[in-house]
Amino acid sequence: MNFYQKLENLEIVYFKDCFRHCNGHCCNANKDYNVVIPMLKSEYEYIKNKTTLKFLASIDYKLNCSKTITLCFLECDLKGLCDFRPLACKLYPFFANIDDEQNIINLREISLYDMFYKNLKSHPCYLVSNHYEKTKEQFIQNIKEIINEPILIFNFMALELLRKYLKIYFNSLYDEFYLDNIQNKKEILHKNNFLKAWQNDDFKKEFNELYEKLSKKFKKSLDEYLVNN
């Protein structure tokens, strides 16, 4: 059974009807625009005939070793009323910050927007603002089923890098940057062109080093999901 088949049969964070308390924050059910879900090309190939998600665009990242990683972006207009959830949706609201032995150091916010909240009580996700410890406990318990999968390890470590450099970028622009009391959060982040956070040489160097380290450790079991043939 491949990784995505395992994932399809696994719930990582699930609280019945939690959307009723936050108007479906994570699925943009309370907004006039649809949610965009990022995923690796291998996941897109697995789910494309299983969902009604609309392919929007893709970005190719060429590694120093000349291999290419493709990130796909899909639009979802289901507003939470779905039968099939991709990896990013199953993980929400967390990802695991892990060490080289797959031990969980702590949990991070998987959404780029969510990482800029200072006070958990003002967080728009009902599970974070009202049931943080219970949600954290459920995530840690269920993620054990797949924590040793090479592609998930890469995802988690890459997300930690993305988070690190996004923090560095916004700290260079503001003394303090939090979204707790800002109404149009999406506009604020896009106005500052947050994609610049990952266009510097330090990020590219660390990203390549991460791939090289994990590729040596897992070899083909990583590349079959990560790089284009």
C-alpha cells in the first residue's frame, strides 16, 4: 500500500461538525473566495480522479542535483462538505516539527496565515482557540501511523524551513507582526509579497541540503513521491 492509500484511510484531526463553530474557517466557507490547497505532484496524480478539486497552477523547483520537485495548487469550492481530503486538509491545523529520528519536538501551524496569531483565543480555528490540547493530543496519536513515511518526513521538515524563512522575512519588515486584530488578513500578506521569503540564497541552500540528507537516507522510497521522473 502506498503512502496516499494509507492516508486515504486515516483521520489525523477530526472533530464532527467543528465547522459549525467557526463558519468553516479552514475551508473558507465564510468567505467569498475558495480555498487553494498545495500538494506535491505525486499527490495530485493520486487524487485527481477521486475529487472535484480544480487544478490551478504548478511550480517547478529544480534542485542542485538537476532533479525537479513540482508543487501543484488546487482550488476547492466545497466549503468543507467533502468526502475526500488531501494531506494538507487532514493535517490542519498542525504539522509536526520533527528531529532526524522522527521524534516530535513540537507542533506548528500548518497554515501560513495561522502562524501569525499571538493569542490562541483569537485564533479563527475553533479547535485551536477552544480545544487546543485535545486537538494536539489527537494529532500526535494519529500521526504515529505514518510518521516514518519518507515523504511525510520531507513535508514536515520542508514546512519547518518555509516557516523559518517566512518569520525572518516579516521580522525584517515589522518590529512585530500579528494578525489577531487585522480584518483583511489575506490582503495584508499578499501586499507584502510573502513569496519573497523563499527567494533568497540561504533558503535555497538549506532546502537543497534537506533533500540531499533525506535522499541519502531513504533513496528511492523518497524520490518515488517527490521528484519528477
